[in-house]
Amino acid sequence: MDNSTGTQELTLQWVKGDKIGNIEKVSSQDNEWTIFQSGSRISTGLIHEFMIPIEGEPLSFDPTLPVLEGPTGSVGPGPHPAGISESAKSAKENPIKTLFNKQKKTDKVDLKLSFSINVPAKDIFDIISMTFDEEEVITELDSFISNQIDPSILKDTLRTSIEELIINRYKLNS
């Protein structure tokens, strides 16, 4: 879009990334790049993800508002007043979290969970399986076992397993 051709000037506001809240006026645009009067540019295909058109008053971003969730995860401090909450990115994300999230090379590891549960003896299972339909017996056994797992204990066990993984994998002395 070239203002010298008489086209209406397009004003956009950053709603994601390091420039969140900044306002840009489009100087020119083609299929590949959109160039702003400030001299910066953005890939034209990414505008819809990082910017919104401004008609009237721009959004003011309040970094004290809670981080909002969007379709791709944490997306930032909410605009104030109402606006495009799902397109903003956290301006104050923890730098450690940022570094972990940007890693291209990660390792998949198994997280071990172990619970003590009560199960019927094998000979009892065999007798019940001969008396009733085996599929129904297995379904009921699954329910019998599942009902013994308290969600709060599951959460505590998961937290303990994560802590053990961190200590063992990274050789911490905790």
C-alpha cells in the first residue's frame, strides 16, 4: 500500500512480540513484506498474527493485568480497555521460561509414576473370568482399580515424580 497513490493510510498496532502496544503506519506493502514509516518491516503473511488494524483509538496494554491464554498458549498482558486479548504476548515472561521454550533440541524421557493399590488375587480373577464374560470382568476390574486412585494423591505423586526426575537427570544435590 503506497500513500503516494492516494490509498488510505493503514495504521496497525502490535499485539504480540517485543513491540507489543507500538503503533505503525504502513508505508508500502507487497505479497512478501509490509514496510512501515518507522523503517521496520514485517512479513505480510504474519500481520494477522502480530498486529491489528487501528480504527479510532489504539488499545493500551496494561502489563499489570494477568496473562491471557490464547490458542497457542500464554499470550500476554490484556489490552485495556476491551480488545484482542488472544493476540497479545507476555511482555514480562520469565526469561528462564523463554529460554526453555525456545530450545530446538529437547530429550523425551519417561516420567515414572508408582501407586500402591489393591487388586484381587490371580486365582479369584480366574474364577470370576470363567463365571462371567471376560471383557465385562476386565471393565469392572479397571473401574475397581481406578476408583482407588484419589486425584489429590495422583497430583502429589506426579509432583514428586517430576521433582525426582529433575534431581536425578540434572544431578542436583537436593
